Amino acid sequence: MKKKLVGISILFLILVALFFSIKNNAKAETAVQVTSVSSNSLQVGEILRFDYRVVSNASDFTIIALPDTQYYSESYPEIYLSQTQWVVDNKDDLNIVFVTHLGDIVQHGVLPGNHDMQVGGQADYYQEYFPASRYEDEIWWGGSFSQNKNNYQLFSAGGDDYLMIHMQYCPTLEAVTWANEIVKEHQERKIIVSTHAFLSSTDAMRLDHCQDRSDGAIAPSILWGKLIKNNTNIFLVLSGHSPGVARRIDYEGRAIHQVLSDYQNMEKGGNGYLRIINFQPASDLIQVTTYSPYLDDYLRDDDNQFDISFDMAGGKMPMGKITISNGVDKCTSTVEEGGCELLLTTGGENTLVATYSGDTNYKSSSSTEILVFVESE
């Protein structure tokens, strides 16, 4: 066990650079589009009408989920290395902002599964190589409970602020109470729960029994009732443990998506398959795909490749105002009005700048230029 965790600890150091780029309180970009410019004549003293719109330029971003990797750690380290190296190599192209491990194990968003604890719930080697002190100075670190068996991280992307909370295999009631406090302290954030055991391969919230490798006994259905169901900012639950794949949606005033991915029963303990969870804020869409960097292969069945509809700030029409000005003359109106009229008093070549501002979900301003020539009287 100790040799296994030492190897994992060294292996995952290559992921450290990935998380230095995570920023909190990020705002989405916008783009001003002038759709038409109309006037009977372009002469000084004439009124020029501009029609415009403002659209979100919120960037797509990606979360990677690594399920049940214990057999890679034990027998196939080259598969584990192919996964983590692929994440680093594709960080920029996919705008990967977070990596979570679903237990049995990764750094930076990590939780202990039953293979990471001993009888009675002790997790000596986990706590030796993945203590909270390892992460406390990172800007994305939120905090932990019960010697880092439960923890949370903060990140922002696509115009929204997120919180990822990791719950150990069969958490204790005290851990669930702690998690509730964290969730309630961050009502403004959209929350993902990553836990080792939640869904079965038949999409039931079921765990036949909490094995003796846990100090808790909170089964999935109890975790649902005590944490997930009534906290309205929780929208996604990720889990592993049960070999297979499954997903379900429950409605409690909002859609709560629950997703199982665990490939440990495949050849070589999973053949390196991981989940790519791509958020597309401008479309209010999350696309989930399953890929193996080790095999360079996708699983394309409906349970491994699917879409989730989810309302993100980047998908909303920006509110606020547009000002169009050449430095002397200007007109201002709201985004909803869709246009404004400008009285031109300056002849010759006019560089008009259309500037958007005013929605706290977006960066402070964006602009575009329009060049017109105005004849003097």
C-alpha cells in the first residue's frame, strides 16, 4: 500500500502546473455586434441610427473526471501516466480548469475510496501523501474536514463561480453536516459533488453496505436527503466505485444530474478511459464524452457520450447599456432597445466606437469600431 501511494504521489506532481491558472470571480467576455447603420445621408447635422446587439463570448471550459484508478496504480502505471500527461498536454486546447478523482485515486480534487482506507476508516497513507497542508496555500483551495477525507475547491469559468466538494466513501454524519455548512456559505456558487459511491450501474442510489473501510455509514440515499436534494445550488453529482456506467436526473425544483463512470472491470483495470466534461456557456450545454489517452479511443454509446442542459451565466443575454461615440458626439441606450440615434456634428472621417457596459455577470466593457465618412455642409 505504501509503495503504491508513494508512486501515485510522484506521478501526479505533473498536474500541479494545471491548477496555477485557476482564477476565482472570473467574468465572461462579451462582443458588441453592430448589425446595421442607417441614414438618409451622411452629412453634418444628420441623424445616424445604429442597430446593435450584445452577445456572450463566454469561453467553453472542461472538467476531467478520473474514475477508479487503483489497478493502474497497482499494475499499470503507464496507463495512469498516459491519462495525467494527456490532461497536461490538452490543458490549453480544451481549457481544462479542474481535474477531479472519484476515489480509489488524484491530486487536487481528491477523495478517499474504500481502497484508500483501512479497516475502521483510517487512511494513514492517504493522509501522509495527500494531507490538507499540501494544498492550503493554493488559490483554489477551500478547506477540508476529517484529515482531508472531505474537502472542497473554488474556481470560476465561463462567467460563473463554481465549488467542487469531495465526499469520502460512506461519509460520516459529521462530514455531511460540515458539507452542508460549506454549501450554505457559498450560495452564489454552482456546486458539483464528487463522491466515491453514489449510483449503481442500474442508476439506483444504492450501496449494498458500507464496507468496514470507512468510519462512516451514510449511504447514497441518505446523502441525497441530507445534502444534495435540498441545496438548490447543487446541480451535478459524479461518482465511481460500482463497475459500469449510468446516469439519472431527479427534479427538486431544478434538475439534479447524477453520473456514474467506473471502467475498472475492463481490460487492464479500465484501459485508461476518463470523462471529459465540456461546459459550453453560450449554449447552456454540458457535453460529456469518454476517452482513453492510452488507447486513443472514444466510447460512443449513449451512456458514455451525452449532453446535459444547464443554465449558465454565459448563456444569458447580457443586460446593460451601449454608448456609441466619436469622441464628440454620442448616443446611449440599453441593450434591450437594440439601437440608438446619433446626431453628427463632426465632418470628415469619423471613427465611431460602440461600447458595452453594465452587467455584473460580464467583464466591465467591450467595444467595436465603425468607420463612416460625413460630408461637411
